[in-house]
Amino acid sequence: MVDPVEWAAPRIAALARGRVLDLGCGDGRFLPARGVGVDLDLERLRAARTKSPLVVRADAHALPFGDETFDTVFANRMLNAAGRIDDVLREIGRALRPDGSLVVLTRARPRPEDDRLDPENGERRLGPFFADVLVERAADAALFVARRKRVR
């Protein structure tokens, strides 16, 4: 059986375009060499710094970047841990350029009583904030790619 994270890694790398923000980068597994990594855990940021020197400790709910700064944002296996997912998605939309893309990998199991983004509800959760939500699945994982909605 294929490990879903191993399955997703080359797909995620191929989706990195322009200036990349890896939100919740952890140890930098998906962080491109010149990408910007954000996490709350200082130890994990130290490890991520071996992939890119551009790491910062910050909260996903209040990113320390200007509007329309990034072409691609990764939010891999971090949205559910961050909580208040709609607030994080709004903040990602703010930080993305008008033609930017969000890439989300999730293996979360559905729990209707919790604020979650999982393989079953991801398209519905991303839809209000992003356009053209595409999904690819493997085993218990889903990889979502969504474009920023244009503001009129």
C-alpha cells in the first residue's frame, strides 16, 4: 500500500509556482529551497531552515505578510490543527495573488461535531473562498488544489 504523504510529495512539489508559502511547514518536508516557511513550533522551524532560510514563527490566523504576496500557498496537514479553518482560509486568500493557488493535503477523518477539513468535505469547505477546486485521492488522503477567487 502506498503511503499517502509519499504519494502526494511529488505532486505538491510540481504545484509550487512563483513565490511559495508553506503554511504550517513543520520540519520543511514540502518547503521549496526559496520558499517561505511558517510554523509556531521553533524546533520544527530550526529543522525547516535546512531547506530554506526563509522561515518565520507566526500564526496562520494572522500572517505577517502583505496582501497578494504569494503565488502558491501550501497548507498540508495543518488546517485542522490550526482550528477556525474559515479564518485561516480567508487569511490565505488575502496573502495569495489574484491568480494564486492553494494546495491542501489532508488525511483527516470526518467528525461532524468538529471544525474540520477532510477528504469528504474539502471541496465544500474550500468553495466559498476559492475557485476551481480540484481533488485527487489516494487511500485515505485527498490533495486539493484551488485557485484564489478574483475580487470584483
